[in-house]
Amino acid sequence: MEPNIYSPDWFEFFHVDIDEARTIQETIFIAECAPLPEFRKILDVCCGMGRHARALSELGYSVTSVDRDANMISKARELGGGPEYVVADIRDYAPDRGVFDAAIVMSQSFGYFDPATNRDVLSRLATAVRGGGRIILDLWNPEFFAAHQCEHELKTARGTVRENKSMKNDRLLVDLEYPGRNREQFEWQLFSPRQMTDLARSVGLALLVSCTDFAANVLPSSSNPRLQFVLERKE
């Protein structure tokens, strides 16, 4: 079973019913970190069905959204809303140098691969944004998951999913079992603020913000499973 391939089950249980308030909160954070008109051209990586892309387009951004799942891109196009959608694996996607003002990777969609490939993906994003451009990453918090390795049940609107989470060195391993016993696995390399600082520096980026709750003034906390990084490409 190859990890990190989102199945129809995952989209049904965890994506379709995302509360609109969550999308609004996340979009406001993006807009504050990459404000118009300076950061008009946005690259949305691993966009899924395009919920951030549509919201940003409504605010006046020009959005190009990329995902390797052709079915999700098809659904995103059906929903419309203004973004341009591209079917591509981010490991292969290579836009022109400096063509975007900012890039976003939301919903823990960075860190899927081995460390060298993850660095290469970030390097590609750094190349895609102009000097002074920014990259916004919404990731899992390693400090939280180091203290919360367990098996438990997730209650969703569409049924109960059993989830088993564990850490192995700097990697988070997740096993999901859906009603009907379909299963899938996910794996991420996680980054502390110090680790992200070093990774960013290695590809010509500087860490501007590390925070949680989609609020730039709220520091990452071991009690919160998510953290956000804002990186800037050096001139």
C-alpha cells in the first residue's frame, strides 16, 4: 500500500464537509501574510477540490492550483470560481522562475516524501516565487504528536474512523480504518521551527513567521496539532 495517496474514502470523510468558517479563517491568514496588491499571483499546491483557491479568487487574487489527483481537479473545475487548475505531481511541476508572488501549501500537504525530495519540493517552490515572494506552509506540529501517539476513534458526519498515530524519529505515521474496514496510510516528515529555519535557509528562503491557530502573533504550542510557517525568498 503506497502511503499519501488520498482515497475517495478520505475525501468523503474528511474533506467534503469542511466547515466554511475554517476556510474563511485560513484564507484570511493567507491574505494577511501575502496581502494584495503586492502578492496577487498565488500558486496553490496540493489544492484538492480548490476550496482555498476559490476563496482567494473571490478576494481578487490570480490563483494557479496544482494537484496530482485528476479526479479532484475535475471536481474543482466543476465548482468553478476563477482559479486555473493543473494536474501535476509537485515533484515534477516546474513553473517559470519567479512567476508567482506567493505559494501556499495548506492542510498538511508538505513533507510526504523522503528528506531529500521534501527539500527539492521546497526548492521548486522557492524558484517559482519572485524575490521577496512568500511561501505559506500549514503543517502538523511534531511537538504535539510526540506527546499524542495513540489509537482512537474519529467521529465524523459520515461515520466513525479508527486512527492510529505514531512518531518514528521526525516522521508522523498515520493508519486510518474506515467503516467497512477499508484502510489507508499516511506519512509525513515533520518540522520544528528550528528545523524549518535550517531547511528554508538551504534553499534560499528565510523564516518570517512560525505560529499556530492561523494567527501570526500566536506562537506554536505543544497543545495544538497544527502550525504555520511563512517563508520569504531572498532578493
